[in-house]
Amino acid sequence: MTEMAPGLGEFDFAGDDHVVPFQVEGLDVRGRAVQLGPMLDAILERHNYPLPVARLVAETVVLTVLLGTSLKFEGKLIVQTKGDGPVDLVVADFATPDRVRAYARFNEEALAEALKDGRTQSHELLGKGVLAFTIDQGAHTQRYQGIVALDGATLEEIAGVYFRQSEQIPTKVRLGVAELLDRDENGKPRHRWRAGGMVAQFLPDAPERMRQPDLSGGDSDSDDNEHLFDEDDLWAEAKVMVETIDADELTDPMVGTERLLYRLFHERGVRVYQPQAVYDRCSCSREKIRSVLTGLHADDIESTIEDGLIKVTCEFCSTTYRFEAGEVRQQ
């Protein structure tokens, strides 16, 4: 039977792994929301990370998907943390229009010690460092990069600081991650990951209404600055609504993205637009890896040869490529 698309006056829910753009005209708010299921499971399953590391990767994937699907050009968004904590690197990238990949790097001994001491929060695992947002539009364009300090805040708080610094748009970010323990169709125990998130931005017609309190320079009293600032009433209302979202609501498949948006904003009139699917798809290929290898110095190539073969494993998708030494040796 052929699946029919929704007709005029009908409505179909986006479901998992689809980003839903939305608008709340009564609050001058626009944004995107998503719930991730099978796509996120596929990314995390191939790496078999310890649970706290998997949660960090999941949060980063959600943030990357929410921001990446807003790109209006062909290119790539890379979101990357680099810190001095047990998890020294987490990176996710979104290649337009719909490809997502991610991985993390961690020190096993340092992570075990942190878990033993109960240091499982994201800021404790990442440590001090930076969160970088890089936009790459291709070989003949200059990359844009925004950098925010990892200063003990959550990823969603740090993302909010990024928007204030780079775009100067009042923005609220919410991220949530959950584990589901259930049984498959054969009754066997099953572990699955879910994650969800929302980005809401205040975009009134009058730019002066978008003013925000200055970020603290380090020595100033930021609390006094916040109290003295007269924030737009509509944005204050929108922020309160978004802040009421519970992590369970962001990830619960029985709630769903559209139902959550309705719960939050129905009194103000929320409108949703065509959802955008996202997929677990790596951009690596045998041709790309071979091109990198042939560009290496001869000594570097020789040092990687074992039993006449060069083996390269993609850190994102864990695919291993094998090359005969003669394929990549410079002629």
C-alpha cells in the first residue's frame, strides 16, 4: 500500500530524528526542536562509550543538529570541546543538508578516577578549555569560528553565551539525554539512548528590543548588571516557558516534539513547519583517506606499513580502510 502524505487540514507528527522549526508569533520567538532516537543509538552503539561519555556525546549531537539545520548554504558546522578533563575532546559535525557524525576521546585512567570520586557532571568531565563552533563553506572560502570558554557551566548555558557573543540574539537552549531500558520484540533486555533539545530565539521587528545585559568581563559584578537591565517582557515570558521544560519531556517518545511545543506555547499561538530529517552518515571514503595518505611524507608512510598494508580507522564511524603499500607510496 502506498503511504499517503498528509492532506490539507491534516497533520502528521515528525517523530524521532526530525528537526521541527517553529514560530510563536505572540512572543516574537522562532526556534527549532528535536527528539533523537535511532540515529543517536547508531552513533553511540558503534563506540560503546562509558555512560557519562556517551551522555556528553549525545548532548553535543543534539546541539549540533539544532544549529546545523539552520544553515542556509552548502557546508558544514563543527561543534568541538577541548579541555583538560578526563574527556579531553568531543566533536560532532553536521554536513548539509542532513548528515551527522560524532566521537569523543578520553583518558581511561582519569575517567575511572573521576567516576570513582563521583565527578560525573559535564563540566567535571570536560574540565577547563573551550567550546568551538566552526562553519566551513568549502575549500575556497574562509572558515568562521566562534569560541566560548568551558568555565564550569553546562553545554546549554555555554551555547547561550555563544549566541550572545557571536550573533547578539537573545537565545535559550535546552538539552536532555535519557537511557531507556526495555525489551525488544523477542523479550530480550534492550538498552537505548534518546536525546532532545530546543533552541528558542527572540527575533522582534524592532532590533532595539533585542538588547541584553552585558557579559561580565571578569571583575565586574554581573549580578548587579542583570538586575539593572530592563529585559523585554515578551522575551522574559518566553524564557520562563522554555526554562520549565523538564529533561524527561525533551526525550519522552510519548510526548513528541509537536506536543511539547503545544504544551509550552499554545496560549500564544505556536506554528510548526516542515520537519527536516537527520541521518547518521559519515563523510569518510576510501578515496578521501587515500588522498590524505598520498600527501604524507615518505617516511611517515613507511612508518605506518605493517605486513605490507596500511590500515586507517575513521574515528567517527569506526570503518577500517586497508591499502596496499604500493597504492600510497609516492612514485
